[in-house]
Amino acid sequence: MELKQKLSFTGYEKLVIFILAITQFTVILDFMVMSPLGDLLVKSIDMEASKFGIVVSAYAFSAGISGLLTAGFADKYDRKKLLLFFYIGFIIGTALCGIANDFYSLVAARIVTGLFGGVIGSISLAIITDLFVLEKRGRVMGFVQMGFGASQVLGIPIGIYLANLWGWEAPFFLIAILALLIAILIAWKLKPVREHLALQQEKNVFTHLWNTIKNKNYRIGFMTTAMLSIGGFMMMPYGTIFAVNNLKVATEQLPTLFMVSGISALVIMPIVGKISDSVSKLRLFSIAAIWLSVVCIIYTNLSATPFYLVLLTNVCMMIGILSRSVPASALTSAVPDAADRGAFMSVNASLQQIAGGIAAVIAGLIVHQQDKNSPLEHYNIVGYVLVVVTLLSIYFMARVDHIVRLKKS
């Protein structure tokens, strides 16, 4: 009974989970909405399909640079203040996306958004690791990452609807307004998170960053995250273009496609989080990685397909993605020491974004489209590359699991 009470959540912990989850919802929505808007953007702004990969990678690269620049400072300040600072910058960047009127201004706006938004996930993860023991983190990660599913159930379908009604800029204004309300909630309800400040021994931020990077165990964690990010980013930017032009999904069906995928994510996330806290996180990750590899090979080799089969394949893909990401996040969060947690999370997020940006660029070099309405070519090759990277990630995650076991023993 005492152990059960210890592993249950207090009222304030539930509030923290809600705040971080809804914060992640807006950040993920801002990033995820680019993919369903892809076909509309390519046709509205008059840019080639390959250039859309640049729009996506602009966010990723700037987020990566931001993570490296802030890593040395991440453990020197109250995490609540850091979260607010970067979240306000994210709001400004998102609003700039809404007023962009050509390819170059959109890329610039995505750079600004990435500079601030790319760090928010690492700050949230550091807060989670500070406030929740490892035995609770699988469930916490599951709930916080429900923002991914919620963005597809609510945000992306509404975003596509608004984009079709008022133009592709409308979803960004919606996100900026919602995020402003959440920023007020963070300032009002979230307590300061600064217990880590008492553990700091290194005064020089650059020394702190360097010592974090040169730690062998940390580097294994960084490499693992980079591999996961490469696998996650390769297919995503061109998902809508492939669905519309190859699978023959109608533009009007896109909201349903993303809503069904999102509902499946909302159902899967808490289940995976609970399972992750009760079984081997490495085993769950490995099974999910193999499942995802099989589904990706099938999906990227499809041609014109009945809509119900497209829905089913996307749900199967979502099962693999989420069943992999929850145990991976929980295990990786246990790698750094408390004094290095913020720096580790910042560098980790940075490499995640940079690796994702590289993946988006590589995918852009692989795929080809004769014109804006013709089928996307070589998307199956992107799928094969993703499978190789995904299978390699099992090896790296096994090394992370070994590090965590040694720390606990």
C-alpha cells in the first residue's frame, strides 16, 4: 500500500503534467502542422517539392544550434524562467510564420521559431526528471507526449480546415493565440524548479558544457537520440505529398486521416506509458522498432490505395512510433546526473533537431516529383533508409539501457 501511494501522483504533480503536456501540444502542433500543409504550401507559395524539405529543416537546424548555445546555461537558472523565456520566443516565431508571404520569409520565420521552440522539449524533460522518480517517468512521458496525439486529433484537422477556409497562414495564428494563454498559465501556476542549482560546482558555463559533451555515457545517449531522430524525420516532411499524389487521398480526407491517427495516439500513449513502467523498456523499444520497420516498408511501397487501408496503415505506424518513443525518452532521461540534467537535455535536443534536419534534407535529395500534381518518386527508398537506421537504434538503446542499469546498481 505504501509503495502504491509513493508511485501515485499528487495534485500538484498532475497539474505539472497537464501544463507540460499542453505546452508540448502547441510546440508539436507548430512542427507537425507543416507536414499536412505541405501540399498546400508547395502549390500556394510556388516552390518545388524538394524545397519544402528546406522549410522543415530550417526549424530543425536552428533548434539544434539553439540547444547547443543554451546547454551551458541550462542548469544555471530556474527551469520555470527558462521555460517561459523560450516559450514567449516560440510564440513570436509562430506569429511570424503566419505573416510570411514567400519561401524566404517563411524559412526565416521557421528559423526564429526553431531557435526558441526547439529548446522547450529539453527544458520540459529536465523538469520531469527533476520532479518525478524513474518509476513514474514512463507514465509521465506517456501523458506529456499525448500532445503528439492531441495535435493530430484536434490541432491538425482544425488547422487544415482553417487553412482551406482562410489560407495556410491561419493555423499559425491559432497556435500563437493558444500558446499565449498557456504562457499565462505557466507564469501563474508552475512553481519555481531550482533545486538543481544547489548541486552546481562549475561556475563557467563553457566548462559545464564541455564536461557534459566529453562524458562517454552522455555521448552514447546523444548518439541514440540522433539515430531515433533521423528515423523519425525522414518520412514525415513528405507524408502529405505522398498521400495526396501517390495514395490518391483527397485533400478533404486529410483531416480525417490525421484525426484517426491522433485518436489512436491518445489511446496508445497512456497504455504504452503504463507498460513501460512495468516491463523492460529496452524490450518494448525493440519490439516497437521492428514493428515500425515492417509497417514503413509496406506503406512507402503503396500506390493508389482505398482510404480505409491508408487509415489502418497509419494507425499501425503510429503504434510503432509511440511504443518506441515513450520507453526511449524514459531510459534516456535516466542517463545524466542531476547536476548535468539541463545541459544534457539541451545538447540531446540539439542533436535530435540537427539529425532530424539532416534527415529531412537527405529525404529531399532522394525524392523527386515531375510537377506539383505528379506522384512522388523514390519515397520507398526513404522508407528503406529509415528501416536501416531504426534497426541500428536498437543497438544504441541497448547501450543506454546498460548505462542506466549500472547507475541503479
